[in-house]
Amino acid sequence: MTFELDAHIAVRSQGDGRYAADLDPGWVVGGGVNGGYLLALMGNALRASFPAKPDPLAVSAYYLSAASPGPATVAVDVRREGGSVGTASAELRQGDGADEQVRIAALATYGDLDRLGDDVGTTAEEPHLPPPDECVANTFAPREILELAPMMARFDMRFHPEHVGWAVGQPSGRGEIAAWFRLVDGREPDPVSLLMVVDALPPVTFDLGLMGWAPTLELTAHVRARPAPGWLKVRHATRNLAGGMFEEDCEVWDSAGRLVAQSRQLARQPRPHR
């Protein structure tokens, strides 16, 4: 069985480190294609470039211009491949010839999570969420939000009841959104899909009463462990808005209660969708 996400992040080798891809329109949000989905697609091309090191460990991406649905190319340049990790740069491009534009420039380190140690030492606290059936499903999101982000139809998200005030015009002002997360077609999480998950929830600025598309400028993701099957817990938080930008910190916990991914992104404060 081919799951939807796998079909949408599929790449085709063209030789010399270039991979062809098709950006699916189902991942549009605001004025472009969702940055997490694009990062997972690039992550798939990087994985193809490191057959013995299939897992993203650290990926840092700069978003240079908004991508649109349609053909794209990922160009991968392997900078170093050692015994346990490999590092490569990658660019997501659209257009032909003189019209070609770089949408995302990234640097990534890959390895094999199964070969890493299983030790865990953390002061991070797993988010407390009521059971999924007692949380608020994303299908109840306001119509304008569903129109702004068609990609939400790909997800089954169950929001903490205290984190959905923004949907009825009563944001908490804390700058925090947490939810259960899984894909609607039953695909289980894996390391590459976590690159999408860290950017899947609505912008945390919704909880501050700032609605609308929040374009990402830079996103760095760390994948810490291979996720167990089942629901993920995802928490976004922000502490600082300045210069028309905000940071968004994300934690992803798996069904075994392990912190499997972390990210920080810098994004522009939301702008009205036109």
C-alpha cells in the first residue's frame, strides 16, 4: 500500500545528485506550499543520496521564496560521508533555465538512528493532553482556517481544549498550542515524516490573536529517535515577537513517551491571506 505522504514526497533520480519531484496542491497554506512538507520532500531526496544513512539527524533550511504546486527539482551535493554520519547541502528549485528559482536552501546531517545509543537523559517534560476523544478535532476549525490551509485535510489533529480559544476569537495569550497528531490514512510516523510534523500545526501566533499565514524564514529540525507507531504529541510555543518576526519552538513526543524531534523556526508574523 502506498500512503498519501509517500506519494507526495516521492522523488525521481535524474543523475548527478538531481531529483525530480511534483509538489502536490493538497499541501498549500496561505500563499505557498507548506514548509514542513517541502522539508520532508527534500529529506526524501537526501535519504536517497545516503543509502547507508537513511535518517535525518539535523536539517537546517532557509526559505528564500514561496513554492507553488507543480514540478520541482531537488539538487543534492554530498559534502562528506563518514563512518556514522554524512552531510550534504540541498536546494529545492522551480522553473527552467534563466527562470529557475531556488525556493529552499538546506544543510543536513544524516545517519542511522538504529545504530545510535539508546540512552536518554532529558529535563524536557512531556505535554499533558487529555485523551484524544476529549480533545478538539481539527475538523471543527473555522471555515476560513480550513480554506487558508487545505493541508489540514491530511491530518487528524486533536487540540488541547485550553489551546483552541483562537478558533472562537478568545486566544489565551500564552503563545502555546499542543495537539495529538496522526495522518488520516493511517501511515505511521518515521524520521523523514517528522520533518513535516514539526511544521504541521497552525502557527503558534494564533494563540496570541494573530491570525493568518506566517511565512517561515528559517527552520532547524533535530530528529532524536525513531518514533514508535501511534499518536504523536506535538507542542508549539513562542516567547518573543520582535521586528515583525517570531520564533516557534516545537517538540514531538511519540506514543512511547519519548521526545523524538525538536525544531525551532523563525517566521514572519502573520499577514492577512488574500
